[in-house]
Amino acid sequence: MVAKKISTSDKQAICKKLITLLKKRYSATLPKYDRPVLETILHAICLENTTNSQADEVFDTLLAGFHDLNEIRVSTISELESVFKPVDDAEWRAYRIRSVLQYVFDKEYCFDLDSLKKKTLEQAQKQLTRTKTLTPFVINHTLQVVLGSHVLPVDEKILNATKWIGLLSVDESIETASDNLKSSVRKADVPLFSHLLRCLSTDEELAADFNLLKNPLPEEGVELTQAANRLEAMFAKPLSKQKKRVTKKKASAKTKKTKASVKKKVPAKRVKTAAKKTAKKTVKKTVKKATRKTVSAKKTATKKKVTKKKPTTKKKK
């Protein structure tokens, strides 16, 4: 069964329902993105495929651990890598941070990119794409935060979540995902929907559900019209909880088997011990009987031997 094609207005209506549903599970308070342009880019590198809180923590550690951005630029990858230990791809993040700073310094001779705010979307996009180490997510996140553009930043985790929902096709790539998503969401809803998608895609309880390598989607995709119902069902019974229940059931089954085997073995031991006890009792009884007989026989024998002496009477003279 091939997934039905849905009009743009219907997609926007479905996304509106999804926003309402996601707001019940996650906070609707948007994170504050009020940094300078260059720091926004650096923070986006920290934010990719992780939560806002983790990204803030790593970014603050980065700025606090070095004197300034120039010291970060001249530091080694191993020195920067230690900052990114709480998140995945520490080495890759460290390399991109240093590369961005090096590129900006070589191009501008300073660490200031705020001139990007005065440019159009197309001009800003061209300028950002010149930096080879910037991923599509970092570029689109910067455009959305700095210029308020109608773009949805998509990293690998958000890509898997949107595929699972049905907003994107199963074979969608990270390079084209943002362009194909933006028509599904009204411009006014983009910041909130982006935030909620991040919360959904980085939810540890749902990690197994969005792992499309272990749990692949059907080749024809999924129905977007059923997205809200499928999300509610997943929230109620995520795969992580289902696996725990299965392991618990297996463990209880094993314990039951061991108990049953013990129960089966116990009666045999009891029978043996009971037989031994009865044998001991019979031996004791026979011994007692034998001793009684011997004692009675001895008594009769002594009685026979011992005779009473008759009293002697004296003769009268």
C-alpha cells in the first residue's frame, strides 16, 4: 500500500495537531537564541543531534575553558575534544569548531559575522555554504535564528523522527529534508515546531522507536493522516518499555522453571528420608522386642533355678 499524497493545506493542519499533541508531553517554552552570529553557528555545532540543555552546557564549558575565541582557534583537536565528551562525535565537533573559527579569521581578520543579519536569505545562505565544515543543519539553524527564515533545521535524529511521523519519505536525504519540510508548516509555527521536533527526536525513552536501522519503516512509507494516533500509541507503549517487559517475563519464566524443578526433586528426597526414618523405626522396634524377649527369658530362667526352702520344724523330745 503506497502512502497517499496529501495537499499542503492538509499537511499544515496535521502539523498543527501534532504541535498540540507534542505540547502536552514537552515544554512549549522556546530556548533563547540571542547570541551573536558567529556564536550562534558555534552553538549550532554543539546542538546538532542532542538536546538544548546539553548543547548549552557544552557551549558554556567551551567558552569558560579558554580565554577567547582566538585561543580556541589555535588549540589542538584533542584539547577541544575533551569539552565535547558529554555528547556524541566529540572529535568531529571539535574539528568543525576550530575550522569555522579559522575560516572566519582568515576571511574577516576578526571574529565578527553580524553583518550577516543585513543580508537577504539567498546572500546569507551563499556565505554560510562557503564554509565546507558546516552541515545543512547548522546552516539552516543559523538562518532561522538570525534572519527568522522559513526553514526547518534537520539533523539526523530529526530526519528519522519526521520519517517515522510520515512528513518525509523513507528515502529522503539530509540535504533536501529542510526544503521539503517547510511547506508542511506555516512560517509562524516554524520556531515552535522545530523546538518540539528536537524534544521528540532526542527523547531517550523513544530512541528505540526512531532507530530506523533496527526498526525500519515500510518501503512505501507511512500515512501522515495517522501520525497523531501513532504518536499517542508510541507515547503509551514505547519499544523501550516493551522490551523491558519481555525481559521481565523471560526472567520470571526462568525462575518458575527452576522452582518447578526444585519442587519435583524435593519429594524424591523426602521419600528417601522418610524410607530411612521408617527403616530406622522398624529396626529400633525389632531391637526393643528382642531385648524384651531376652530379658523375660532371663527372668524365667532365674525363677526356675531359685526354689523356696521349706521351713524346718523342731522335734519334741
